[in-house]
Amino acid sequence: MPSSYAGALVAVRDVESLRRRVQAWRREGRSIALVPTMGALHKGHLTLMDRAQKMADRVVATIFVNPKQFGPNEDFQAYPRPEHDDFEMLNAAGVHVLFAPDAAAMYPNGFVTNVRVAGLSEVLDGAHRPVHFDGVSTVVTKLLLQTLPDIALFGEKDYQQLAIIKRLVADLNIPVDIIGVPTVRDADGLALSSRNAYLTPAERAQAPKLYTAIVAAAAAIAAGGDVAKAMATARDDLLKAGFREVDYVEARNAETLAPLSNAREPGRVLAAAHLGRARLIDNVAI
């Protein structure tokens, strides 16, 4: 990996180099935004970078495919890693520093600490991916403490992840504002995701049915419809649309992720379903 490109981007792999950059900015009185990613960047990520630049003087992006958030039968080895393309995209986007550590830098010999956000981590995606959110919580805590930014930005597509990160920051008194950024979608409604690359052309044509189903469910609940009926209809619609398996379609409180009791409380419909090799997730507000 080159250390820099023609633009302002500087790429570093170790925590000490990252901290030296951040400390220099602090001495200059600069504000700092952090945008964590696992790479395989797309327009959704670039929206985060653009928002970060509008909110802070300096932007740090991270690329780290975190082994701790992948289960034993998940796609860690196959997860796309187009490093050069990612670096070029970040450089063109005006990001100032890319922190791209390897696993040894993040989890050196003897590393045993695990961060777990109880309650929020066991439901929805956590019920189907038992180690996932412990891995997310641990690595995000490390990235926040390694960078100590003023703000950190995360996409609302991973809504449960966003809720967990907000909770851990509050509980651990980490001095950073967590900013949720609305999901970026293709024209047909499909949420942008690195895993969309797994879809065949035929599956890509089917994939927007996930968004269609949860929008219809949210509208039914908002109109006073029965929550359980709306969820059952959405699940049936997805299976009829060609999704081979639906992990969940659920209406939850937008803050606590507890089951939604009525449409008067802030709510979201969240879903995860399998289409070919891809596991797609999405959510919408009620």
C-alpha cells in the first residue's frame, strides 16, 4: 500500500502513526471526524465521507475487515478487498488519512478483551450471528479510542449496529458524537452494500423487493394495522419474490430495539433475508 497519493490522502497502518497525525491536528485546533469501514467502498460510503467533511476540519477513514465479527461459516475469506480502488476513491473524496491496520495491529498477541452491549446485541441480527456484535463493539471501541475524534459517522442501513454503538459510547463515556447517516439507495430502492456484489444479474433484479416489502409493512403499521399481520405479510412477500430464506422481519422500537407495541412510539421495520449467496439487510422508519 503506498503511503500517499497525488491528493491529500495519507495511508497509515499502525496506531502510533495515526495518533501522531491526530495530535498534530489537535495542536492546530482542528476538529476531526472518523468514518469506519470494511472497505469495498461504494456511493454510500462516499456519502459518509462527504458528510464528515462538512462537519469537521479533518477526516479519518478506516478500512479493516474485522475477523472478530465473522462467524465460522461466514464470508470472512471471501469478503471483497479491492484495496487500490478503495484508496483511489478516498483520495478523490478528499479524505485526509486512511487508517488501514492488519489484524496483528488491532489484536496483538495476548489480546483478550471483549466489548459486549447486553440486550441490544442478542436480538435481530445478533440472534442469527451470535459473535457479530461483540466483534463490532470491540473494534469500534478500539477505533474510537485510537483516533479520539469529535464525531464518528455510521450508516443507518446497519441500524442495529448504530444503536449498539450509541449505547456503548454513552455507557463508556467516550467523548464522541455518533452521527447516523440515512441509507443510500439505488434508483430501484436497493440499499447500497458491499455484499450486493454477490448478486447475479437475475438476483439483482429481485433484490429491491426487500425494500418494497418493509416499506409496505411500515405503511400498514403507521395506518393502524396489526403489527404481527404486517410482519407476516412482508415475510410471505419476500419468499414469493424469490428470497430463499428470511432470517427476520420485525417492527422494533427505534431506540431500544424492543418489540414495537404500537405505532405511536418511534419505530422501525428491520429485515434480513438471503438471496443467492448474499444476505441482505435493510430497515425503514415507521
